[in-house]
Amino acid sequence: QVQLVESGGGLVQAGGSLRLSCAASGSIFSINAMGWYRQAPGKQRELVAAITSGGSTNYADSVKGRFTISRDNAKNTVYLQMNSLKPGDTAVYYCKAELRGHLGSATYDYWGQGTQVTVSS
């Protein structure tokens, strides 16, 4: 069994900052890419940022320059530092990990349960 547990969401005023964390645990052989997605009410889930095991990053245009994704491979943890938050960033944020449970197994996607981020104007 693999679990992804997110933390760090909450309510913040526009212009403020939050840091999200997501720790993967359980039967894990290796983790490839990790990423953060978000889903606002009535909208589809969208990619916010992703990072490979080697540290290459990718961001949605709407968050470039404001959000920073990072990871600690020793802790199987991915972070999302969110600065200059806007009301439009309000959503449930989910982390995803592409990982192998055992040597030679296929790669599967695992999702966290989501954490609410609310930005007030």
C-alpha cells in the first residue's frame, strides 16, 4: 500500500504565502515525477507544477514566478511554495506521484486526498 499525505493548506489573504507538503509512504521502490494539481469548483483538475526525480521542473503559466516546486528524495516528499497568492488560486490542491512499488514493477500514479487553499481578497 502507498499513501500520499498532504499538509499546509488553509486560508490566506491575497498577496500572502503558503507552503504545501506531500509525503509518500508505504511500499515504494522508486519515485519518478511528482506534481501538484488543483481543482476549483466547477472546473477541471489542472497541473500546477511538476518535478522529475532529477529536479527538472514544469509550471503552469498562471503560477510561473510565484510558485516553486521542490522535492526531498530521501524523504519521498514534494513541496509547493506559493507566494503572491491570488483569489484565483483558490482550489483543492492534490499531489501526485508516479512510482514503482517493487523492482521491475510497472509505474503507477498515486494521488493524495487533497488540501484546501482559500485566498481571500
